[in-house]
Amino acid sequence: MKWLPQARRLAHEVVRPESRWHSAVASVPRHSFVPRWWEQDGETWHLRTGADDPAAWLQAAYRDQTLVTQVDACHADTTSNRVVEGKPTSSSTLPSLVVRMYRHAMIADGDQLLVTTGTGYGTALACARLGDAQVTSVDVDENLVKLAEERLAVLDARPRMEVCDITGPLPGEYDRIVSTVSVRPVPVSWLRALRPGGRFVTTIAGTGLILTADKTADGGATGRIEWDRAGFMRAHHGGVYEHLPEGIWKQAAQGQGEKTSTSRYPLLYPPDAWDVMSMLELKLPGIDYRRSQDGDTRTVWLLHPDGSWARATAHGFLESPVVHESGSRRLWAELDRIRNRLNREGALPVYGAQVSITPDGMATLTRGSWQTVL
């Protein structure tokens, strides 16, 4: 297939020509790392196979978009299923975001770099930029590591590949750690594996917040929440994929709940407002968001692992939603408090916050009078 012109076009779209990442994006065959992927249609995911439609394969692979490669434990490369349901758990991240994460890391030519594996595309970019001897790539899923290693070898790239939990002990010492899975809290193992003055880049689980931090002399780190945003899948552990108890959804779908009220604000689906969602997740981590629409009637659900839930329904786009809530936490009330602050102050304090991390991994975010601890 004539993929090279497509890769060059992608590089021109996502990277400045003078960037050292430009040649990496222009020369790495992304399609070879994503021969099969999942495309979502409502609640279901449909398998796409590149060999069945090479033109569509090239179009998908060399577009600046994320391609989902695994839903729950069902990997596109190894499954016999054509249709599945569940949550995405592994993907090929959109190339522009991979490059942005690497830029936040401020990688120098001689740095030893640890990255997360996924499909191996991000690892291939790092090898093209630094050389494979300076790159270590890790994933908790042995099959993902094996597939990526095989595809990298075809390109004559042989970085160190290891099967390990990114939140646990790491196989060496590094100048930079770039995680394209989200975490909470900051793993202590990162602080221990970083060399003096080393930097890590990650996202906080459930938020759109990119955290960069540099190791300090006491073994902790200082950094900030970047004026940028990204959302990555949560780090998982040993093939375990967490789901809410089914009973929560059954109650939230139609139940009256313990409290009924009318919100003062128009209906909001929090993932559409990243700063609002991030503030809510920092206060109440683990919320699952769902929505539906039937004509002009729209419904949004907030579901928490402790059994709390909220359902807000609005008829028309100008009507305030009626909210039903249940459980130990009033999820929609907390959402409205955040929106009150946004209206009162004109902004929320999450982006640009300073971050201080102790050697045992406790991270404190501060901006003005606002403070929160991960």
C-alpha cells in the first residue's frame, strides 16, 4: 500500500516541519500497528479489518484520530467477534496528542524514556526520535506487549519491552516517563524510577488534566496542570476491567430516587465541559456518565461506584432539567455547586494549578485560595 504519502500528510497536519517529531510522524507506518480496530455505533462496537478495505484502512490510520483497539478484554486483533459491547480499554491515541505529551515531557537527545505500549505506535515514534536503545515500553497486558514488539521488529526497532503494571515497580531508571494511560494517585514507583531532575507526564484519571512534574531533591516532585487537555483511559491492573454494579444502573434508569428537584441550569453532559467534569471528578472520583435523547427529550445520568446516582431530564433545550438523586452523595447538587462557582468567578481553578507531590505520592493541587489533594 502507498502509505508513505499519507504519513507525510499527517505529519504536516499535526507537527511543524522544524520539529524533531515531524520526521518521526512522517516515517512511521501507523496502519501497521492498527490492522483491526473497533468503531462505535450507539451502545455497540463493530470490528473493522484493514485488509478488507485498504483504502478505508489508510484513511482511518492517517487521520488525526484515536482508534480503539480493545473493548473490555476483547482485542480487535485476536477476537472472533464482529460486534461487542463494553468500554474501550486500549487504543492508538491520536498522533497529535502523542506528540503533545512528548513535548510536555521536554525530551532531550540523550534521555532514557519510559512510555506506555498500547498498540506500539507511540513507542515507534519515540524510537524514531531517540533511537530504540533509549526507549523502554511497558504494558500490563502481555498480549499487547507481544503484538507491539513484533510490529516494531518489522520496522527494525527493538526497544526494551516489558510486561508490568505502570503503577507498580518499574524496570529501570529514567529521565522521562510519559504515560498515555491516566492514573490516580501519582504512583510512588515513578518518583523512585526517575533520575534526579527527571520529569513525568500523565493525566489524572477521570479528568481532562495533564500533569507534568519534575523530581525534587527530597524524592518528591513539583509541577503544574498544563494549559492543555487530554483524556486517556484509566490504567488497569492485571487484566481487570472495572464496571459499575448492574443494580446501580437499574435503579438510576427509571427510579424516583430519594430526592427530586429542578436544576437552575440548562442540562449539561459533563464530558462536554472538561473543566467542569475535572472539578467534579477531583471531588467525587469514579463517576460514570451516560446520556440518551428521544426527540427533544434529553437525559443525563451520573453514576458513582458507592451506589449514588443522579438522573436529569429536560424536555427541550431551554427547559431546566428535573433531577432525581439517590445514595449517600448528591451528585447533581455537587455539579450545580461547581457551575455556581463557574458563573460567579468566570472560570474554574483546575487548569494552571500548581502541583506539589510528596515522596510518598500525595499530590496537592493549588491555585489561589483553591486546593485539593489527590
